[in-house]
Amino acid sequence: CITCCGFCPIDPSTYKLTTSHLRVNKVQHTRCGPIPLCCFGATHLSNNIDLSKVDDVDVTGTPAPCLQRVCCCANGKDVVEVDSRFDKEGKVYLTLAQGDGERVTNLILNQVEEAQKMDRGF
């Protein structure tokens, strides 16, 4: 089991949307190939994105692999891609549970519109 039978749970990445920024706290686990080794620590990266500088927000839905759906009743995931013209890292990807991507994309786009209005002085 990836989490050592639940003794080493996987820390989720977190996302916080404010009126002018999107804060992304990513957790990158130590890996051995494709397997995350949760008991060996993780790196925490923080990125603040100025919403007035966001160009595009897209969502892509990815279904769970067939074997996981059949054996484990696994759900897919939605990946929200935030493209900012002034961000050093370029695009930022938010991984969410299946079905949440469209709602989060709409929330981000609404805040981007408000932040750009405030930036222009309207």
C-alpha cells in the first residue's frame, strides 16, 4: 500500500482563492519510480498567482484507469490549468476530484475578471 497501511497518509496539495490572488501549496513526495514514498518526507512548494495577470484557465477531465474503476471503484480527476503571463513557472496545474474542475474554473474566472477590473481602475 502506498501509504504504509495508513500510517503515513499523503498530504494533499491545497489551493486558496482570494479576491486578488490564487495561492497554490504543492506537496511533492519522494518517489521510487511511479510510487510515492510517503514515509520519506515531501517538499512543500508555495506559489502566489496575481489574478490580474492570468491569461487563461482551462479544465481537463481524466477518468480513472479501467482496472482501478472495476476493482476499487476509483474516480477520475480534473486538472485545472492556470496560465499567467508573468508567472516564472508558466502554467500552474491544480489537480481536483472528478466533477470539481468546472466549478473551480468558474470561480477562478470570476475572480480573474474582478481582479482585472480593479487593476484597470473600473
